[in-house]
Amino acid sequence: MQKLTNKEEEIMHILWKLEKAFVKDVLAEIREDKPHYNTLSTIIRNLEEKGYVGYHAYGKTHQYFPIITKEAYKERFMNRAIDNYFNSSYKNVVSFFAKEEKISVEDLKEIIALIENKK
């Protein structure tokens, strides 16, 4: 699957939330930098072409719905980020957040407990 632009990803989050929606429904959910209706319609059609969105036709109107789950997208996105920025190393990811002080010792202990309980 092709990578999403920031705007396409924003629209996907709305579609995951709504589960199915017409363009006007998606437009109503956008809080900042509202695109023109026709621009939004084009973005959603691009998502369809990329294989992220399907639709039901009601005459000339289309009701769109996500084809890929948020969880599947998150997994693909995270794997790509870890491969590209952390040399495919989860240890490097955790080290990065520890160095940036974005993760606490308590969080790390919780992660270790989760790993140990999976064994």
C-alpha cells in the first residue's frame, strides 16, 4: 500500500472514528484548515485508489468506509518508522525515548513485566 500524506491520514482517522460517512460528514469533523468540499472529495477518492477506502453508491452520492483497520495501519506505520529511523531495532526505539525523557523508569518496568508475562 502507498504511504499516506498528512491530510490523507487525518481523513482516515475521521473515517475510522465515523466508520462510514459521506463527504459532508467528514468535512463536518475537520476542525482546522477545512478544505473545500471538492478538494476533500478528491482526497477521499485518492484514498480509494490507494486501497484504504471503499464506498457504497447511492445514485451520484457515495458513502465511504475504511477498508484497512486503524490497527493494521498503525502496525504498518510503526514498522516503517522503526525500520527507517531506528535500524529496525526496538531497543533503539526505547533508548531514544529514554534519552529524550519521554519514558519513565516505571513505564520501562511495566514494559518489562509485559514481556516477561508473555513468555
